[in-house]
Amino acid sequence: MLFASQEQGPSKWTVFLAASAALTLSAAIGVLAGSMVGKYIPPRTLNIVAGLGFVLIGLWTLWNALKA
């Protein structure tokens, strides 16, 4: 957004296309990594780890909010 807001520098279309390409590439990497991990780790284990991760992030966020 910083590049798009400047008068000089890359055009808004360049910034848009670069951001779109970055999002597409990161999503593709995530899909490929997920499919590879899914071959070696059972889905139940992945669900448990993901659930614990979400709970821990929620607790950490709550801790920081109450601490401030």
C-alpha cells in the first residue's frame, strides 16, 4: 500500500500485480506443503496439532490483552 500511495515509483497496477502474484505463490506453496505433510502424518494428528495451535494463539492473545 505504501508503494501504491506514492506519487513517484511503481504504478498502482504494478503493485497490484506483484501483490497478486505473491498471494498466489504463497497459497500454492501452502497447498503443496500441506499435501506432502498429509502423506506422512495422519489427519487426526494434524487436526489435534492445529486445534492446539489455535487454542494456544487464543490464550496468548487473551494474555496480552489482559496484561495491557
